[in-house]
Amino acid sequence: MPPADPPGGAGQADREQASGGARAVLAALGANLGIAATKFLAFAITGSASMLAESVHSLADCGNQLLLLVGRSRSRRAETAQHQFGFGTERYFYGFIVAVVLFTVGALFSVYEGVHRIAHPEKVDSPVVAFAVLGVAIILESFSLRTAVRASNLTRGPRGLAYFIRHAKAPELPTVLLEDMAALTGLVFALAGVALSAITHRGEWDGAGSLAIGALLGVVAVILAIEMKSLLIGESASAEVAHAIVTALEDGPEVQRVIHLRTLHLGPDALLVAAKVAIRREETGGSIASGIDAAERRIRAAVPIAKTIYLEPDLYRPAGADEEDPAVAVLRDPDE
């Protein structure tokens, strides 16, 4: 059986995820602005390559969070004659740009700086300053990550963060979660690089720390790009939401059964529903039209994010070309 829907029906989780994502982005932006300033100050004092890599990382994160906020704002524009389904997917576009920025600005710069410092090692001055700044940064990043995790807990239920990041339809929370986890891990790499450089008096360790940060950011950027690409191409509703749609359609006398069902996210909180439904042979034109209207109302009550619904009435012919989609049977009875 699919997990129980959260209060408010299927689709409520998507709305909660959207509001929680905004809070997480703002929290991350505030934390990263403070972190970037302190890291750049520490780099100016210590000359550490790891600190420079982390400074650029935090600066890139600030830009990324601003991009996510811009995407949220632009996605709310009303539909036009050229974009008749609205601009909800613009949030996915800006999420993909975040992945590009994270890779080009964060990962490539850190790798370059790491390779350069390994080939031309330099002594790390005042490592105590670097340790103090990294400690403060770890505290601030932990605060940002806690906010993102709490927001995700409202919608992911018992499932793990990896599942949530893979299947979430709103790009903000998964992006902030990935960035914050990468930031905390990167701070540990920077701390290790500076510490080993100070203990061994070999600047190569500082460069190795920067190299590790770059590799980490590259992996996160690739994961984020893959997820945003999938959302940009177009993802269907989750199994729970699709089950709620089938149940709503078949919960009235107007529809005998659902023959075909296709869904598409036009944005995190906007769903396109297209279905072919079986009606009785004796139905008249007027009764078919009123029945379709009633079925649409049931869908919107069960799945509030179903903004656009197209229902095609047909006769059910099991042995013909309109044989029922096997996926619909699974949605109708998940225990089978």
C-alpha cells in the first residue's frame, strides 16, 4: 500500500515542501553570506588554499540561493498566449543553472587551486585563525542544514533524505540539502588540510584539502544536474498522487473505470492530468458533460495541485485497442 497521504489530501506535501523550501533557502542565504565574509577574511590572513576554496564555495552558494529565489519569483507569472501552461518549470531551469554554477565556479576553481598549491606549496600563516573561522562556519552551516532537514521532515515521512532528494518535485529543498551537506563535508576537508599543513609544515596538504573540496562539489553538481534535468524534461506525479486521482475518478457513478492516465508536473505545485475514462453506453451528451465536471471536482478535492485536467470519455473495450493501461490497474489496487 502507498503511504498515507498527509492532512489535506494528496498534493498537500507539495505545498508544504514549497513553503519549507523558501524558508530553507533564506536561512541558507543568510548563513552563507556570513560564512563567505569570515572565510575571505581568514584567507587574507592565512593565505590558505583550502580557505580560498571554501570562500569561493560559500560565495557560489550565495549566488545559487539567489538564483533559486529568482526562479520562485518568476515561476509565479501568469500564463500567456505563448506559455499557456504558465511558468512553473522555470524553477527547474534555475535549479539546473545552480548545478552549472556549482560545478564551474565551485568545483573547477577549487580543483585548479588545489593542483596549483600542490605543485607550488606555500606555508599556511596563522592556522589558529583558520581553525576559528572554520569552527564558526561549521556552526552556521549546521544551523542552515538543520532548517532544511526540518522542512524536509514535514513532507518526506519515514523515507530517507536520499529518497526525498531523488523524488522531490520542488527544487529548492533538495538543492539546499545537497549544498549544506557538501558545505559541512568541505569544511571538514579544509580543516584537515590546514591542520596537516600546520603539523607537517608541508603546504601540499593544504592544496590536497582544496582538491578534495573541488571533487566533492563536482559530485554534488552532477547529482543536482541529473535531478534538475529529469524535472525539466517532465516528471509524472508520484504513485501516491496518481492513486488518489484514480480513486477520485472512480469514486462516482459517472465513471465506470479509468482506461488511461497520464500526468505531468508543470511545476512543483501544478499538475497536468489527462485521462481516458469509461462511461456507460446509455449516457447522453448532457449527462456526459455534467459527469465529467463532477469527476474534475473530485480530482481537485483529492489533489489540489491538479490545476489542468483533461478527461476524454470513451467506452470500455477490454479486447480492443482501448484495453486498460496496466499501470492504472496497479494504481487502483496497489496490493495486487
